[in-house]
Amino acid sequence: MGLLDRPVYTIRRNTASIISLIGGIGYLLGDTLVATGPALLRKRGRRLSWQNLWDQMDRVGNRSIPIVSLVTFCIGAILALQMAPILRGYGMVAKVADIISIAIFRELGPLMAAIVLSGFGGASIAAEMGTAVVSEEIEALEAHAIHPIRFLVVPRVVATTIMLICVSVVGDLMGVAGGLVIGHSFLGLGTTLYIHHTISALRLRDFLTGLLKAGVFGVIISSLACYLGLGVTGGAQGVGRATTRTVVYTIVSLIAVDLMFNAVFYIFGL
Amino acid sequence: MPDPKTAIQVLGVTKEFDGRVILDAIRLDVFLGETLVILGGSGSGKSTLLRLMVGNVKPTSGDIVCLGKSLGQMTDKELTAYHTSIGVLFQSGALFNSMTVADNVALPLRQHTDLPEPTIEIIVKIKLEQVGLRMHADKMPAMLSGGMKKRAGLARAIALDPKLLFYDEPSAGLDPVTSAEIDHLIMDLNRKLGVTSVVVTHEMDSAFRIADRMVLLDRGKFIASGTPEEMKQSSDPLVHQFIFGLTEGPLTERRKADGYEDDLLGAREI
């Protein structure tokens, strides 16, 4: 009995902290949702909000495009190299294009873009929010009657969500391009044939389910980063801890949510 | 009934954090147009009292009436209106690190007014000139010295022409000359703008320069209040020790009685 006490206690404590984390993020997202309309549409301060949103879109999205492109291009190329020998055995090398397009559009494009963005945008959002807490910026905002959720969280969540969807599309295309380059240079597949296979294999829902996932991933990354950043205590050390936690928690939650999505899509035949 | 001559009435305010009493039934009046200095050692609760008056923290019991309205009974809209009628200078300046000095000062104007951008730019220049920072408008906060950060924070605090100004340790961490400059700035603003000021500090030189009236807190309790002259002539040994910064007195006696000797002897026995 004594042997089990510790693992039972640990599981109970971890479960409680996971539930409180999810609950806290839920509240933050609720407040963010309520604040989004007024922040972007209310006449007074609207120009500032849009400027703020634009800056965040540039910072989170635009600057991550080269890295997402490189990563997904390499993933497309790797997939082609991995599958070619097996498919050649069945005399179906051209199917490389079909498989890559579905794998990239449904799964790897959005997921890789999200993972890159969690390191790129998520960590910097958490560090920025944590520093704002530590240097009394949040209190200063409140003292100036500027709601921190409206001013800090809304632009980051909206920008990350929109930009992750956009960056995923870039990632999808670069993944296909990676496969195409390998197909053309090593597997003897013509460009036209490769593109023809890609287009004929893809259905609209492959593209849309990928985008839906990207949008949800964007909400997860930004809300986790904002929540952990705003909860910083203990000075610079706390900021470092929040940044590390954001990257780790984000990647774990992205994979877990991706699994859930795939299970649901499988059940409903999507 | 709120007194028309009183800017702030602190009515028996108690504040507890995790069961620890930070402020104990504090009663205090701040009169319109005066500069009230709240004195106290570290952990005396003076900064908490300031935050309660600003409305960033809610009291455990008691109430605070600011500009004729109870902070506890204000609706969100009324609290926003109150926050736009006050200015707060935080200990660190609390500038928003991602914005230039000019943008920091412009933020409350952009958020709470419909003024066109050229008008905002003119107001920002006027406010920065008042604190002697017009030539540093385009600098980022990280490029400023401690004193300049505080002056920039002050320019932001007065951006909306507040009726009440709160200062949290305005001269902490500054050299004597810069500290005196900040004090003159406070007095100047008080005289020119006719605002009511509440200053929290433990720097006696600065306190005597700027105060119309002083209040001394110790371990969350109200100890004494009066004009600087009255405080100097106080017969209370605690007030006397604090005001003159003496090494002998009840404050040092208390520190000696905190079990230090027992702690040392106890450690030797082990």
C-alpha cells in the first residue's frame, strides 16, 4: 500500500494541474473571444488595435515563413526518398506524389508549421508577456484603463491563428515542391506527371481539414503562450521557466490535439 | 458622504494576502490639490495602499472613495473613467518596452480619445518637453537611463491631464541630483497642473522637499500624520527614528528582538 502512495499522489497532483491549466486557458480564451469584437471594431482605439494586430502578424507569421518553407520542403523531400524504394518494388513510383500530397496537406504541413511557430512565435510571446508582468507593464496598462486582454492577448491570438493558417498553405506548397524536386531529379518523374498525380490525389476536404487544424493549432499556441506568460512570478527566472514550458506544453498539446482530430476525421470518414 | 474638499478618502481599509494582514484598518484623507507623502519602511504596506487607491487591488474590507465615488461600487465603465482621470508613475517607470518613448506617451491618447494623429503628436511633444525628454522621443526604453525612464513614465502618466497623480517610489535607485530633478518635476507639475498627488517613498530628503502632508505607516498600521514640521517635532519615538533615520529606536529594537541570537546559538548547538 505504501508503495502505491507516491505514484497515486503524483498522478492526482498532475491531473489536477493539467485540469487547472486547461481551465485557466479556457477562461482566458473566453475573455479573449469577448474582447475581440470591441478591440477590432470599437471606434475609439481601433486604429491602434489594427496596427497592433498587423505588427503581430508580421512578427509571428511573416518572419517564420522562410523556416517553415525550409522545414516542409525537406519533409517533402525526405518522404519521397523514404517511399520511393518501397513503391518501386510494386512498380508504382509515381504514387509518391499522391502520398506526399495527402500526407503534407492533411497532416505534415499544418503540424510542421505549428511546431516551427511554437518555437518562433509561442516562445517569444510567452517571454514578452512574462517580461511585461515582471516590469509592471500589465499594472501600467490597467492603470491607464487599457484592458491587458484586449491590448495584449487579442492581437496575439488573432494574429497567430490567421498567420498559422496562411503559413500552413505555404508549408503545404513547399512540401509538395520538396517531393517534386526529388521526384524529378532522382526518381525520373516528370514535373507534369508529378503535378497531375498531386492534383488528382487531393480532395478539397484534405486541404480544408488541414486548414481547420492549423487554425486550432494557432489558438493553442497563442493562448498557451499568453496564459503561461501572464502567470509569470519570480522575476527573470520565471520568464525563462514560462518560455521553456510554453514550447514543451505546446508541442505536447499539438500532438495530442492532432491525434484527436485524426480520430474524429477517421470516425466521420473525413 | 464624500467631502467636496477631499480627493481620496480611505475608510477603514484592511488588506490581507494569504491570511497575512498587509494593511490594518487604515483611515486617511487626501485633500484636493495637496501632495501627500506616504512614508514607511519596506513591508509597511505603503505600496499596497497606493495600489488600492489606484484601483488595481481590491481591499479585503473597508472602502476607498476617490473623486466622490466608491471604488468598491464602481461599475467597469466607471472604473475605466476613473483610470482615465488618474496618472500613475511606477517604480520602474513601467514603459512598454516594444514602443518608442513617444508611442508610450501617445498610447493613452490613442486608446481613449478620438484626436487625430497630428494633434496627438503635438500633445506628446508638449508632455515630453514638460519632463525634458523631447529630444529623446524616438528612443526605445532600453536605451534610457533610470532617471529618464521615470521621466518618460511621468510624461505618459500626465498624457490625459489627470486630476490625481500617484507616484510609487519616484526617487528609488536614482542618484541625488536626478532624484532632486524628479522631485522638482513633481512639484512643478503639481503647481502648474493643480493636480492632487500621492507619493509613496522612504527617501526622507525627497519626502521633505515635496510633501504638503505626510503619513507614516508601520507594519500595515497607521502611525502618524501631519505636515513635515509636525512630523519633525513628533514625540512618538518611532516617528522620530524614521524621520531622522536614527540607528537607535523602536525599529532597531524590534529587529534585535527577532530571535537572531537564539538562531545563532541554536545553530551552534547542532
